[in-house]
Amino acid sequence: MSPPPTILLIGGLTHSNEEWKALASKYTLLEFREGTRQQFLENCANGTYAAVRGCYRSNNSTSVTGPFDRELVAALPESWKFVAHNGAGYDNIDVDACSARRIAVSSTPVAVDDATADTGIFLMLGALRQVHEPLTALREGRWKGRSRLGHDPRGKVLGILGMGGIGRAMAHRARSFGMHIIYHNRRRLDPSLEKGAAYVAFDELLARSDVLSLNLALNAQTRHIIAAAELAKTKKGVVLVNTARGALVDEAALVDALGSGQVSAVGLDVYEDEPRIHPGLVASDRAFLLPHLGTSTYETQRGMELLVLRNLEAAVDRGEMLTLVNEQKGLEWAPKEVDP
């Protein structure tokens, strides 16, 4: 009788420890919840992980192993075929290096859609209403302080850059405020998914949007997709909202655009060099800022953890994945993708 498959937990679990432990009924479970990158690489070299088929990679595991970069991926044993990652963003995984080794990678886009879109709407409304100054003034005993009039969302054009699950959830919520939706993607959506949103070219998105929402993944092609040249093409007084990844935006250029009035306000949950925030953003009374709270709800965090476990089970048991990363979809060796 062959031994059960071996799977590895990297980093911690918060809301699904019992579900993880229950997998011991059919798998050999290994854990690397704490440690260093060097210890992890030593375990790869000394045979500790020689039978591992795949791993659960927690969202905070970069602090344990460092990024899953080319060096680390090259050190994984031949048995290792799956990385089930907890997070909608996966810029700390070198997907090209994984693909070269035929290691499939999944993320958690579906589980984060609602919470991230809720945060995006919250930031959009806060930026439109210029709430930073009155909120700060109230706590300092200055009542409204130097508050300025804000704007209603009704009738405004919301431009969405990246119309995936989060972008569509953002559009769904914005329609209830009477906003008009335009979007730009790598490719146009099926009309059944557009729900009346208009597909436009990138430059048209910049020129027409009253509110520009960033809802796309960070990779080598999208880093600084919004920089000085792009900000100069936006409508004067645009509001920029970012709940995706901070490095999509050149923060120095954004601070300059805020200072000139080209950008009237921003609502940001993510930053280029977290946890450091550009001092020009911190100092601006037109910057409504959150410390990367987009998925910080119990329901979403538990849903993300369970989706990662389901991805790992589907991969090891059936050679399938529920939420394979986009870069690997359609590759001849990649697992079949099935509905989550």
C-alpha cells in the first residue's frame, strides 16, 4: 500500500486550523509555521520535504521564507507540483519560475471580491466627500476644521482598470449610486459580464473617468501603470482609488498630481513600499488612507483560508485547481480549472 500524499503548511492559519488537522485522515501533514528562509532551504536540501506534493502558502509566509523567487523555487524537490497561495495578489511568487518547473499556482480571487469592493466604495466615498480633514479635526476638538465641499457619486463616471471579480463587484456597488461605468482590461469581457459597463481603450479610460479605480494584479508589465504621463492624461480633478497593489502607482508622481490639483483626492488602501507611506500622502488633507485593510473581515479571512485548502485538495486528489493564476491558464501541462 502506497503512503498517503504529503502536503506542507508554510506560515500560519488563523480560522481553519481544525479543517487543516482533519486532512490528516488522507494526507501526511508537515508544517513550517515559523523559521527562516535558510532553514526552509535546508529542509529542501536535506530531504525533509522530499515527498511533498504541494503546499498551503499563507499570506504572511513571506516573513518566514522570503518570497517564492527563482532561488527558492529551484530548491523545491521534484515531487512538489502545487503551490496553493492565500491572497488575491501573488507578486511575491515568481510564476515564471514555477511554470518552468511545471509547478501550478493558485490564488484566492473569488474569496476577496466582496470585502475588497466594499473597501473600494468606502474609499471612493471618503475621497469624494474629502473626509480626511473633518475626521481629523473632530478628534482634535476643531469640529469640522477646514472642511471643503465634496462631491456626490451620482452621475459621475467610474473608470475601472481591471474588470475581474473585484472590478465587477465594484461596478455592481457603484451602479446603486447612479454612476456610469467604463472599464479597460487586457481583453473585453463577454457582454453578459459587462452589465452595461462600456469597454474603452486605456487612454480613453484616463480621459473620461471622474473616479479611477485600480483593480488589477501587479506584475512586471503593470508596475507603475499609473505614473506621471498617465496622470497627465486624466480628467482634471480626478479621484484615484487603489485597493489592489501600491506599486501600480508611482507614488511620487501621485503626490505631485495631488499638489497641482490634477488629482483632487485619493482613497488608498495599498502603498508602493508598505508599511512605509510616502510622506506627501500622509501630509495631504485630500488623501483618505487605510493601512491595507481590504480583506480584513472574519468572513473573508476564513473564506480565503478554506479556498486555499480546497485548491490544495483538488490539486493533490484530482490534478485540478479551482483558481489557477491567470499566467498559467491554457498551458498544456497546467491542471484543469474547475468552478470554485
